[in-house]
Amino acid sequence: MVIYQVFRNGTFRMIGSSKLYVRIGEGLKEGDIISEEKVAKAERAFMIFKRILNGVNVNEVKIVATSAFRYASNGNEVRHRLSKIIENEVRVISGEEEGRYAALGILNTLPISDGVFFELGGGSLEIAEVSSGNIIRVHQLPIGALKLVNLPEREIRKKVSDELSTTSIKKANVIVGSGGNVRALAKLDLKLSSFPIKSIHGYSLSSKQISKYASLLPSLDIDSRQSLPGISKERALTIHSASVIIDELVKYFTGSYIVVSLFGMREGVLTEGKSLDKMSWLEEISYSNAIDPPPIEIFKEVISEVDSKYSFYVASSALLSLIFKMVGYFNPFRACYRFIKESVLPGFTLNEALLVGLICEAADGKVKKKQVKLLKEDITKKEILSFGNIVKNSIDKYVAGVRL
């Protein structure tokens, strides 16, 4: 369960969450019943969620149930029992709806409008074909990390390959993935690579690294897997089967990497009917700090000063720095860099977020060459320092004209 604060422009921030691993679909085949033991465990989880909801001011509750409820013969009965406890309707969504929500959550939080978007769950894999920001087609496949957890690697690969062959998709220029196991794999790679930003939203995970993990993780026992950085005890149960599924998926679509999304189906349910972009998410930083967004003029003015493909990112750095200046930070440029380093910046890939952060750092005169080398851009330290100077001058000029 996640509690969000939703702002007037449709953006949001997470203000609380609670997670309990029920694994209601463990070992479940189509037509089976969800065992009374699993139902009781789910009911206890919903009682905890209800107590939390009773203690906070929530205007709207949305609850969706996925593959286990679709497969089970008693899925509707269990849905009614849980709805009664939480005093809100639990809605069972189709595989196509699940895939569409996952794709929408990605579209609204990453600047990628074309490609193959997938969400890997415990009982199913949803794949959406996306073109020009439109969800063209959704494929729902009955393969998931929990469902295949006890199978040997070779059998997992065959099942995944067989199912993927039914999609009619042969190649994807961009592959974007979401889901708990996808994020766990990215966290593992991020921590091993010593990347300076903690967030994995928009992180590029190479096919080479995915193949390495798909070879290594199935050979480790659960205790060894949970000792790895970024892998929790609960996630260690399925990360090995998930890595093989993801590896097979990337190979099938001949991708060289996947872009990892921190957001997916839940955020798709949350933002249904909305179309959010980079500017929306820059405004969200203002709303999160309880201030109105700065005037757009400073953004336009900075863009006019930078005649390059980086003008938007320079302007973004200026806007973020101004927000932190308005909030009251003595050094808004340093605050901007720390925010990028420690937080999530939806609407931007991780590479773009790092670029924005380094321009803020450059405005403070502290950017390092080794930081610039981490960027997947043909840009020099000198250029970033010049962009930082533009940001600093724009903020100084604004402050001189307006009392903050």
C-alpha cells in the first residue's frame, strides 16, 4: 500500500508506504483455489492497511488485484472478503489493463515515448508496444518470477521464449522495465558500480550485466542472494528466476540495455487520464516544498542564452536552484545537487538527472572531471562549468530584481 500526495497539476509524491509479502499466487495454476492459509494472510495484511488508513486523511482509495485473482476459481470470493475488511472495493483488472496501467505509469514518469514497456510480476509478464506516446497493443503472458521460481534455468528460458514468440514483436529499439524484481536487479548493479545517484529511476542496465546476473544468481542459495547489495530477504526468493526471465526477454528483442522505471502499474492507476512531462515534474518540486512554481520567464530566459541541445537541462538547473533559493537554502546550487543525488526526479532519465545535478554543482564551482565521465554525453567539464555560470548569473539577476 502506498499513500500519495497528488498536486493540482497531476504530479504526486509518495508520503508513506507499507509492504507485506503475502505471495497469494504462489504455486497457483489456472483454475486452482487460493488456499485459506493465503487468504488469512491477506486478510491480516488488509487489517494492517485499514488501521493505517484510519489514522491518516485519505480522500480516495484505489485497490487493484492482478494475476492470482484472475487465475483462481475463488478469486472473486477472496476479492469480496478483502473489500469488506478494507471498506473499499478491490477491483480485479485484466492482463491488458495491468499492462496498460504499467505503460501509463512509465510514460508519465520517463521521457520515453517509443519502445517496448514491460512489467514483471510474480504471476505474469505484461508487455506493451508504445509508439509516439500511445499504447498500441498489450500482451499478457502467464509467466512471472514467483510462478517460475522452482524451475531450472533451461526450462525457464524455454517457457519465456515460447511465450514471447506469441507476441509478434521481433525487435525493440528501447526496452523499459518495471516491477519489484527489475528494480532490485538495478539496485544491485547501481551499488556495485558506485554510481553517485541513489535513485534507480531511469537507470540503464546493460544486456551484458543482465546476462551475468542471470548466470550467477541461479547458482546461489537464498542466503547468498540476500547478502548481495540491494537484494532484500524477501526479494532473494525470486530475483534469480526474474533475472533469467529478463535476460531471455532482452535477448529475444535484441536489446543492448533496458531502462529501469521506479514507477509502474500503481502510478498508472494513480495518473490515469493525465499526461505528465518534464515541466510538470519540475513544478512538483515546488509543490512538494509548499511554494508556487517560480515564474516561467527565468526558464525561457536561460534557454535563450544556451544555443545547444543542453539548453533545457541548463534551464532545469536554474529553475531547481531558484526553487531551493525560494525555500531558503543559503547555497541553492549545492542543495540542488544534493537533491538530485539523494532523491528521485521523475520525468528525467538517470543520465539526464545527473546532468542537471552537475550543472547545479558547476554553478557552485565544484564539478569534477570524474563526475563528467559518468555522463553518457559528449560534453566536457569546461562546457558544464560554463553552463553552471549561466545558471548562477540567472539566479543572481533574479534575486537582485525580486526580494525572496
